[in-house]
Amino acid sequence: MSDEQTNLLTRQQIAARAAQDMEDGWLVNLGIGMPTMIPAFIPGDRDVMFHSENGLIGMGPPPAEGEADQDLISAGKELVTMVPGGAYVHHTDSFAIARGGRLDCAVLGAFQVAANGDLCNWRLPNQTSGSVGGAMDIAAGSKRVFAMMTHTARDGAAKIVAERSYPLTAGGVVTRIFTDMAVISVTPDGLVLDEVAPGLTADEVQAVTDAPLIMNNVGIIPVAA
């Protein structure tokens, strides 16, 4: 399915949709890449604290032009801001938060997600080495894990599959998937197709998903004009 045949969401639109599922009072780890865009889209009446594994608690959105603080860097080496009440902590303390079950949610990128919630995001099969970083600790220690990614690989291969074929990061941890085509919940009964991007049908999403999707009352992802 080519881009011309679909209305794929942009990275910003995926982040905006994922932000809607961040609940008031949560402490949330954001992985490298698209997840770091989420703070810019959190509703103003919602208090969500963001955690970066390099020791920043209370990470805010990117700074305005001319207001960057070179000491405020995320785990992805991006300039960020700090919200009121935020703090720097030692790397060891940062990982104690992750490993100790104190994260309400982690939003991580993924190369592949299996129907049982297996997360694969640290190495492609054709690579001899990878960079797992803190992904295993964060994925295993968080109360819930949201995967945020494109629905298919660059060659069109499905990234949501019945059984994983990529090196495992953490088993059975993913609870929700946000892609440029859909929002999918991982449940004991299987993958539930909750929403599709405007202009797409549930059948089109199923066609590029290598696992059965449960389709009951499928909604449309709200996209700002």
C-alpha cells in the first residue's frame, strides 16, 4: 500500500494521539525518537511527569528558539526543557525508578511487536550488534508499555506480527500500539483495532498487519485540522 493510496498520519499526529492516552498524575518514560514529541501535545489541564533515563524527571517539550539550556538534554541527545518541580537525578536513581515499578507508562519505538505483546526494538536480525540501552529495564519495569512506530517497515513488511522474528527486548509487555495507520490494543483475546487513520478502512489496516485484528466498533483517529 503506497502513501498515495492512504492518508498516513505524520509523526506529529501520532504523538498527538498518543498524548491523549497519558493520564493525569502519571510518570512516563519516553524512548528515543517519536516518543520525545509527546510532551508538546499533552492537554494543559493534565499533569503528566516525563522521565528520561539519563536522569531527568520532569522533562518538558523542546525549548523555544534562543532559550535552549545545553545542560537539559534527553537520553536521545535532544535539547529539552524542565517543568516546575522537575529534578536531575543520578543515573543509578533514574534506573531505580524504572526497575522498581515506579513508571506508570513507557512509550517506546519498535521494530516489531507481536500479538502477545512481545517488544523488539534494539536490533534488526541482519545486524551483528545493536544498542539496547535501557530499553529492557524500562520495558520490563513499567506498569504498561505503549509502542509508537510506523505500521510497516520501509520495504512494506509488517511490523505487527503474530509471532516475533526479531531479537527480543521484553516479552509480553506492550499494551497499546500507535502507528501512522491505527491505534491497536494488546489484550488477552488478541489485537483489538480501536481506531484507524482518517481515510483508511479497517480492512486496509488488516492487509498490512501480519496478525488477526479484532474489529468491533472501530473508530477514527481524531486529527486536528
